[in-house]
Amino acid sequence: PHSFFLSRHGQSEYNKSLKIGGDSDLTELGEQYALDLGKFASEKICVDEETGEAKPARLWTSSLVRTVQTARHIPHPKIKHPETGRNEWIQMDHRIYRSLDELYAGVCDGMTYEEIEQMYPEDFQRRQEDKFNYRYPRGESYLDILSRLDPLVMEMESYREPLLIVGHQAVLRLLYGYFIGKKREDCPRLSIPLNTVIKLTPRTYDCEEERICLST
Ligand code: F6P
């Protein structure tokens, strides 16, 4: 079966200053990860490891600057059409989905957790108690994201080529949790670190998982 490759974007300016949300650029470290991910994709995703030939693969990012920047060194190999085998050339298809954008924190967008705790102590507490259902004022909850991910999951399940998704912490927790069969309430606390590609290969009831840390 085909595999899914999940990766968070490289470190962003907001990650560095511990702020949530926003639409900031990558830091120098984040840029380095973008290069490493490009190399990984060209060696492990876009190429058939046995024959060394380019093979069809798909790339999805969110619409935010940090995922698009992280994906910019990923090659888009030209390949022979997989079905006809004729000299038709197709390209790795890069799709940008707003439904992959990070959890929107509403009035808390751009704040640090410390600032949120000071300004909105009750909200902060409520989120600790029920992270899955908690909705930021004028923003989203994990449950809200789940509904916008539904159509994407259906699409993922229909693919026959490897797919690389460059996304965000909350969104990837839900996608990952879904594919490995976690209860949805447990997803908000799953670990999806930076600088790591998670390779999931579907089996009948769950997925085989491999984590590849790319930090150099
Ligand atoms: O800090 C990075 C980030 O992607 C934020 O933009 C987002 O609000 C947060 O992670 C989601 O993680 P948590 O649900 O643990 O706050």
C-alpha cells in the first residue's frame, strides 16, 4: 500500500518567540529543515527505491506561508504516465488547502501561552480540562478542525501514490490520530515534533509507523 508522509513546517518566527498562530516566515533553522525535507523527498518519496526512477507522488500544504516555504525545495519530478506507460509526462501535484491551516485561536492568535493564562485565566483552565472541545473565543476547537478535515481524509484514502503533507501541529495530530486509530479526544496531546517526518503505511485496521528525524 501507498504511504502517507506527515511533516510540520520548519521552525517559524512565531515558534521561536513562543507565539501561537499567525502567518510568520521560517527562521534560519526552519529554512534548513526545508532543505533537508527537499532532499528527503527527492531520495525517499519521489523516487522508486528499487529502480531509481521518478515515481508519482503528491504534495499538500496549508495556505500559510510557513508550510509553503517548507515545501519549496521538494522536487516535482516529471514522470512517465503511470497508467498508459506512454510518453506522457505528468508532474507531482502540489495542492494548497485552507482546510489544512492551523487551529485558529481567535482573540488569542499571536499570543504566548503565558499571555493567554494571564489575560484569559478561565479560558486557559477550561482548555486544560477539555482540550478537544475547547473553542477559543472567536476561534476554533480541535472538534471544529475535524469537520474541515473530513473531505481531505476521504481523498487521502482514495490515493494510490505516496502523499506528503506539510502541515501544522494541531491539524497533524488529528490526521495522525485518525490513521493510527486513536480516540479523537486523545489527539490534542499526541506528540508531533518539529524536524520529523512521520511515515504511515496503512494496514487493514491501523498503520505501520516510522518516524524520521531530519535535524542536522
Ligand atoms: O505553537 C504552534 C501551534 O501550531 C500553534 O499555532 C497552535 O495554536 C498550537 O501549536 C496548537 O497546539 P496546542 O493545541 O497544543 O496548543
